[in-house]
Amino acid sequence: MPSHRCYSMWTSLNNITFDNCQLSFPNDNVCISSCNFYSTPLDLNISDAIYTGESVTINNCSFYPGSEIFNYAVNISGYGSYSVSNCNITKFVNDTGCFRNGIQIYYCGNSTSATKSINNNTINYCIGTGLMVYNSIGDIVMNKIHNNNNIYMLKYQ
């Protein structure tokens, strides 16, 4: 697998803890590494475009629902390339909330030369689907998806 690099022209977040936040990113390249998300789902959505050239990399991050019910932990839509690797989506013993879905990928992966992968993640305790991929291209490798109502859903229309 290729290394996970954040380039200088990217919106880059490294080693940050988010607690009960709403995050919004510009329609841009995004790199998120070694961050913790407590009661904070991550929504990366290229608006008004499908299959763009932008890239998103999420590496070594953890997601916990706290006391809220969220539709997803990670939602990526409209990116030409993407990489979600070495992430943990779970809940603490005392968490009363949950994620409906762990990782959702929509309309991504049209780039011909870049990484498109979901690799080495642990996804558990989602009340819906651990991994949902819709109208996207990419590799799904070495993930541990367990204790969810559905393990994965792959759709192409």
C-alpha cells in the first residue's frame, strides 16, 4: 500500500481531539491524521460535484459516539481519490450513543492514478452497516468489521 502523505496545499489536521463538534471543510484536498473524534462525526462532501480530482486521507483516527446517535462516523462523498486507514470506529463501555453506519463512501474514486482504499480499519458496534460503499471505486483490504447489524453494503447503480 502507498504511504499516507499530506501535501502542503492540503487542509491538514494532525493530532487533534474533537469533542462534540460540527466540522466543515472547503471543497478541497483534506488530510486528517492521528485525531480523536468524540461525539463528532466526520463529513467530507464535495458539494455540487461528483467524481472530482480532490483527495481525502484519513489515517490513524478514532471515532466514538458518546451519548448521541449519529448517522455515520465517517462520510466521504465526491472525492476523486480517498484513503481511510488504521482507524478505529467503536464505542466505550459507558457510551449510550451509537453510529448507524461506520464508514460511508459515495461517488468516489474516479481518479486514475491515485489511492482509493479502505484499509486496516476496525469498525464495530454500529446499529446499521459497518461499511457502506455506493457508486464508488476502490480497494477494501484487511478491515475488521464485526458486531454491527450489517457488516458491509456495496451498491452500484
